[in-house]
Amino acid sequence: MVAVTSSPNIGKSIDRLEAREKVTGRVEYVHHLRLPGMLYGKIFRSNVPHARIKSVDISAAQALEGVYQVITIDDIRKVIPHPYYGPAFHDQPILADGKVRFAGEPVAVVLATDKRIAEEAVGLITAEYEDLPGVFDEVDAMTSETLVHDELKPAATFPDLQHLKGRSGTNVALDYHLLHGDPDAGFAASDHIFEHTFRTQQVMHTPMEPFVSVADVQEGRVTLHTASQGPSFVRIEIARLLGLPENRVRVVVPHLGGGFGGKLYIKLEALVTALSMVAQRPVKISLTMEEQFYMVTRHPCTFKIKSGVTKEGKILARHCEIVWNGGAYADIGPRVTQKAGFTSAGPYDIENVSIDSYAVYTNRPPCGALRGFGAPQTAWAYERHTDMIADALGFDKIAFRRQNLLREGRPQASGTLMRDAALDQVLDHLVDRMNWDIPLDKGTGRIRRGRGIAIGFKGITAPTTSVAIVNMYGDGSCGLYIGTVDMGQGSDTVMAQIAAEVLNIDAASIRVIHPDTDVTPYDMGTLGSRSTFHMGTAVRLAAEEAKAKIAALAVELGMPEGSNVPLAELLRRKYGMQAGNIIGTGSFIPAYEKPDTKTGQSTKATPFWGVGAAGAEVEIDTETGHITVTKLVNVADVGTAINPKMVQQQLSGAGIMQLGFTLTENMVFRDGQLTNGSLADYKIPNLLDMPREFINEYVESRQKDGPFGAKGAGESTTIALSPAIGNAVADAIGIHLTDLPITPESIFRALQEANGTPLAGD
């Protein structure tokens, strides 16, 4: 759906500014970078999930010709006395320190002049361990006497996480609680009580560009070239680790080959910095596709949900308990626990809500931010639960949702009012595109058909800050300096369109300066659908300041009002030649109220709401369990679409990614060991997996406080897709699956059990 606008820049599907460079292969990535004297690092990893390190024998590796040095935590401590990092807790050592907490954890690094030599040398390292009991399931970890961490180390970096303490003597890193109304009274007044448990699996980001970082430490100054979504945070954290002022740390991010949340906060940057300090040479580490499984993943969770409903179909009360498997290190898991936690009751107007959300350590690879930031996992539960209630009570599934949906001006469970969230419009548009009122041929033989819908929403990370600089040069051209990382979503182009709209120039003529912390100002990070809203507002403010300065210069030079003299001419008149600059700056941080630590209540928990809905039609082969998604519809509320074509690309890309998380992707563990850690065994979607009908659209809406009415679009279609497919499967075979992924095996097992012939292992 294309927005109608008379604006010269807003609502126009202009090509990406970097498109020609990308299609001609001239774009530079960190993987291309070679520095004089640079060493290549290869990581030796633990092969056990939880153990004390008794010894690491590096002698054979060190003796291999071409090896410069083999480094362990003992070497790193000589240059960084406290080598622990993390955005929520300073809990992750640069290399394993005393013990390992997951299979695949870095224990040592070989540095060599040739990466093939380094890889060969890694195979010569041996380690001896004293095995410790491991804990792998998030629910078991809640009460287990096996502790992943003996001590919790809150980082207190971000305002929304400064209250973190965790529970000493447990594996609980954060317990978040919300109380809205009186749930006990609500359940007592209900005619029906429904309780279900849902589970989601551990999955990986799988960007086309694996993690890569290069560090060059010279004369007390650190330069990092890194594939990062958050260069400003990287600078802050590296400066803290080294005890340096920020102006001694430079972080440069060229083009990024995908991130999806995985390249946020510190990943390889602390390691390569420490290695460069020890070796006194530039150091580069590039992970393989397979090694990405051990860097960061998405949280599995167990979600218990209980609802009280009247006989008329009004939800009176809801209780949610979500236990998030954070893996061995917290990363940003506590924020996922909190932000996804407060929307886990769903997009419904429920007077009485209680929510308990827990971030839990286990002996699995660490989990962090991944597109949707926990909202897809919670929506899987509350939207499957919604259909199960409607089925049990005989309600139409659309009517049941409409009756309970949150509407403009009503308080969400957190106490924050619903504003500019087009839930009704999104649902109506979805119903239309799904032809919901036309009966579906369900099939009577081996092939059964079904359809389902789901609607979901998420809160946006807050409080966060974005700063932008608009630089008008002496010839009237424009440079835009921002810390937002364009990782394929088109943010450079959108920000140029926003600035161009204010300055009344052509967006394609603006040069966007890629993140370089020596040049570009602070941005909290490219994450959580925040960039268009946050950085877009900062860019608008910077452009408006520059525009006001241009107007003031015209007055200073005695130009008649409305003379519209070009800036280049104004500057020539002021300086007598082509010279000077007009600088505009903009800084934006939305209003935020820290939630009450006991009730989770806040009048400003999120700056805006992310809204998405999905519908699916499926075919099930009842003899094999094979599932085919024949139709998939995604509908989102993106406010005003700055660039409609790129919005549609974002919606379809997010939908395809979530399709994989729904049907095929699953990191399978056995006793803490990953058993399918390669792209041969871990299946991401390809073109043959796409539905025959694949529709991605947005509704006409407006985020009143967003730049030109816009808000983020990158995650909207991740939220409701999984439960839409799950609901369609239930419609086809009459069986409600509660665990992701939905595989032919899980369908076949469910069918066999329903037929009274369960398979072995059920």
C-alpha cells in the first residue's frame, strides 16, 4: 500500500544511496580490510559445556612455523586487569577465565601471519578440564543448585537496567514483575479459566557477513574497524575496559552485511583489542559461518499463560510466567526479559494482569538481541492461547479478538496508554487480504487445509539517545553525520530523505557519513526498530537548525524576506569566496518513566508501539506431516512510510526470517553439545520455501510524534507470523501444537498421538 503525498521526498520510493556501489561490488566491508603487519587470529574453543580449566597446552601450536603467539587469559590479564564485559552484566571474560560455561567458549587464540597457519595451529592446542554438572533447560535452571555464575556483576550502563541485582545464589539474572489491577479478583469473576504452556527454540541470526573485527592499538590509542550495529557503545565499553578517555578509542563501521541484533554491544571487539595490545600488532578475527553459532543466539523460552474469560468472551484476567534461557552470559537478555515481558499479555484490554518474567543463566551459548527482541516468542504463546480459547468457547476468532483489542487512549498492562497504534486497522486489513469471509476448502483426503491469523505488538527500547549533525558546505551541498548503521535496511537513504525534506533539496544529493566515532556523533545503536523514530527525529531537528541558521544568515546579509538566495551565494557574500559551513545539530531522547520495580507500572514505558499482524493458509499431508504454507499475509503499522518500497522490503525480509524460525530453524542440543552447528544441518529458508502467495503491506496511519509521522518497520512482521501459522495448522488438523518449530515430525507425532498410536519417545 503506497502512501499518498505531495512531498518531494517523504513517501517516495527512491533508490538506496549505496545501491550502485553494492551491485558493482565496490562497497567496502571489514572482511576486505588489510593493515600493515596485521596478524590473523583463530580461536581455540571449549569442547565441554561446564568445567574448570585444569591446563591448556599451547606448546605445539606455539612451535608451528608462522605462528606469532598463542594467547590465553593469563596474557590478557597483563594488559587488562579486569577482562570482563557486557551491556547488562560485566560477566563475560574476554577468554575463558578459570572455567568454561558453554561448549564452544573461546579458551585461547592463535595469532599468525597467515590465517591458514593459525587455523592449523588451533588444532594442536589441547586442554584438560575438570567436568562440572551442567544445567541446560531454563525451567530447571531456576531452582538448580548448579550455578553458572558464582557472582553477579551488574553493569549499570543503561538507565533502564540500573536497578539490576539478580538473585544471589541462583541462576536468575533478572526477575521482572508487573501487576495491573487485581488478577485474583479477575479470575474469581471469570466463567472459564484456561491454562497452557508454550515453548520456543534457540535459533541463530545467520547474517550473510559473519562477525569480523580488526583492532590496531598504538601509543595508547585504539582504532577498531568492526562489523557492529552499535559503534557508540563499543567505544564506551572499550574505553571502560582499558581505563581510557573516549577520545582515545575510535570505532569505524563501513557497510554491514546484515546484523539482525547479533552485532550489537560487544562481540569480538574486546578480544581483538586485547590481542592487539598483547601482540603490539594489528589483529583481525573473522568468524566462519559455523562459529557464529557460539557467538550469540536468540532466547528460547518457556511461557505459561493463564486467562480468565466470561461466557460472553471478555478476558477479565491474565497471568503470564516467562522463563528466558539466556545461555552462559547475560548479554542484553535482562532487557529482553523486561521489554518483552511487559507486552506478554498481548494486544488486549485486560483489566487484571500479572506478569513474571525471568532471565536465567544456563550452560548454552549466550543469547542476546534478535529481530523482534522477544516479542515473537511471547506472541507465539498469547496468540496460540487466544485461538485455543476461541475454539473451546466456540467464538469466531476475529470477533473474539475485536472484542478484547486495546484501543486508542486505553492503558496497556504497563500503565502506558495506547497511542498511535493501528491495531484495529491492521486487523481489518488482514481480514480483507485473507478473504476471511469466504469459506476455505479444508480438504477431505490425505491433504488437509487450514488458515489462521494472529496480531501482536511490542514496546520499543527506551530511554535511548540519538544525535545528528547536518553540515552544509560552502558550495551548498550537504553532509549528514549519524551513528546509525545501515546494515541493509536502507537507513542511510531514509535519513537523507528526512533531511532533504526539511532543507528542500534532493535526497540523492546528500552524502551520509558512515559511523566513525571520531567524526559521527553518539547513537545508542541500530536496534529494536528505533532508528527511523529516534535518529529520524534527531536528523529532522538538525536540519531544522541548519535551515534556521541559513535564514538568519540571509537576514544578516540584508536579503529581503523570501528572496530564496542559494546558500552557496550567501556564503560567498559573507566570506568573499567559496568558504564556510552551516552546521545544524539535533539530539533526541523520548520521554521515559522508569517502571516501578514491584508493579512494573510506568506511564511512559515505550516511546511508540510496534504493531504487526499475519495470516497464513497451509496444506498438511496427514500421512507424512509435511507442511506447505500456501499463502502468507503480513500487515504492519509503520506510521508514515518514508520510503514505501524499502518498507515493503523490510516487511518481506522480516517475514521470511520469521518463517524460518517457525518451520525449520532449531539449534539442537544434547547434554549441552550443539549437534547441528552447520548450515548443512541448520536449515534457513530459501526461495523454494516461499509461499505461492506472499503479501506484505502496511496500513495508512501516522505516528504523531515521529518524523513526518513515521516509526520503525524492521520488526513488525516478525511478531505474529509464527502463531498465525500455528493457528492455521490447528485449523487444518484439529490439533494445537504448543512448541516451535512446527516440523513435519512434530505434526506427524501429534497426529499419531491423536489417533491413539503414539510414536516411541512420545
